[in-house]
Amino acid sequence: MTASKSRRKAVTVTDIAKGCGVSRATVSLVLRGSPLVHADTRARVEAELKRQRYVYNRAAANLRRQTSSSVALVINDLSNPFFAEFAAGVDEALGEGRYVTLLGSTAESPERQEAVLASLVEHAPAGIILSPAEHSDGAVLLRLIGARTPVLVFNRELAGHDWDFLALDNERGACLATEHLIGLGHRRIAFFGGHADSSSCRQRREGYLAAMREAGIEPEAGWLVESSPTRVDAAARTAELFERAPDASAAVCYNDNVAFGLMLGLRARGVRPGTEFAVTGFDDISEAALSTPPLTTLSVQPRACGRRAAEMLLERVHDPDAPPRRTVAPVSLVVRGSCGEPQP
């Protein structure tokens, strides 16, 4: 027997229709999840699809309908629980709109980001939700994605195109955290973590500086310490914080991950967070309320942010000619035990 004869013939919509005694149109409606098919008929078609091991060619269907049932979500750090919660919110909202999520992670690498986007664009998604990697080049991404694909940029700004943008209220959030520490009597307060050339870090630093100067405190250069926005690097750079600001009694951290890393670094030095050193975070991931001590942080409701990002992207898909939109998600200070009692 030749190889061509032994190869199994692909099952078609016609085969399924004949197998269960319905029309091709009915099978197509079932494949698209249409609510127009009676439940009993749907069950019969689905059983026949399973019996014949039918494989739905979604890419070909999208080409025929000139539409796509998928949305690409590209995030910069899948290891950060904030983005896991954000992605869950995106997926929930897309699922309600009968879209599937194509997920890619860049690990803060612009080169990896280009490779991920190039691969996802080949699937012709209906749109892209992008949380850019640090040092992203908007012009490069525009050439890669093209001007016709709807894009929603999250949190970090990208120059080069007027894409829709969902921001966090970074400056106000860091200002609230700093004011809280000042209200507890702290004066030598560091800003710890993040990279200064990232727009979100820059905005959070601006909020910190504004609150400090409003209180008549001029921060010293050594009070601003950079780290990658991860708990591992933050823990490793705790020594640098105390080398540059040996008398610091508190830190406004770039995000919750950095705050957890700093608390690990403090314990390694024999310093008790929440008792001998005050710490604030930013994001209010689920772990923040359960840490020891519980983390004072800025709540941004990451799952709700994910849902809003998906809603904005789908609104753009349905109205591609609408003016670009910039939305700022509010933040609120959640006070827990990591800042301790007022200073004497």
C-alpha cells in the first residue's frame, strides 16, 4: 500500500453532516458556537464530530469570514502574580465575547517581544493587548504589527503610534504611599526598585518626589535605588539600599514583587519589616494580604484591569475609526501591617 493511500483522509463538514443527518450549515453553526441550534441537534452534531475525530481549521474559517475569533495578549513578566491576575481578567472578558486568548510572555526582553509578536501576528488575531517590555521601541513594534491591527497598550507608554492606552494612576499611587509613611513620622524614605527609564517607574518616582518635597524633605540621590521589578533582584539589592541610605527607615517600593523581595533582604540582615523598617508596595496582588507582615500597598485590582483592557480592545475591534483613547485606572491605598506603628 502506498503512503498516499495509507494516509487518513481529512474529515470534512460534509462528512459530519451526512453522518448525523443535518445540513452543512447546521454543522457550521455548531462549530461557531451559535445559539441558534437546538440543544438536541447540537448534541447529535458534537457526538458525530467526536466519533469522526473532526479537527476544526479555525485559521481557514477566519479567512473565509474575514474575521478572527482570537485576541493576542502579550505581557512582560508572566512570573509576576499581578500579570497572572491581569491575564485571568482579560481571558474572562474575551471569553464572554466568544474570543479565545493567545498568550505570549516576553520576560522583559524587547528581542523576545518581537519574536512573540511576529509569531502571533501570523495567526491574524482580531487585536493585541500589549504590556510592553522595558526598552521597547514603538516604531519597531508598529512596523511589526502594522497600522491596521487594533492594539491596546497597558501600563507602559509607547511612542510611535496613537494606540489605545490603559494606564495605572502611578504618580498618585506612589504619592499616597509616601504621604502615609510621612504621616507615620518617617523622614528618610527610599524609593526602591524599578528602572528609571521605564515610564511607570518614572511616574511612580515623580509621585514619591512630589510628596517628599510637599513635606519639606529633599530626597538625596542615594535614596533612589534601582532593581529589576522582581523579588529575587530586589532581595539581592537590599545591601545596596543600606550602602546608599544607611539611615533609611522606610521604602516606597516599585511594586509588590519588589516589596516582597525587600522584606526577604531585610530579614536576611536581621531587620524586621513592619517593626524596624516600613515597606509599601504597589498592585495589591492576592498574596499581599497574606504575607508576613501583611503588605501595605496600592490596590489597582489587576483582574478588573484585565477585564477593562479586553473591553477596550473589543470596542476598538468593533469601531476601528474611533479616536484613540487613554484611560487611567484608579488606585487606592490599602493599609496593613508592613508599615508598623507611628515613629516616636
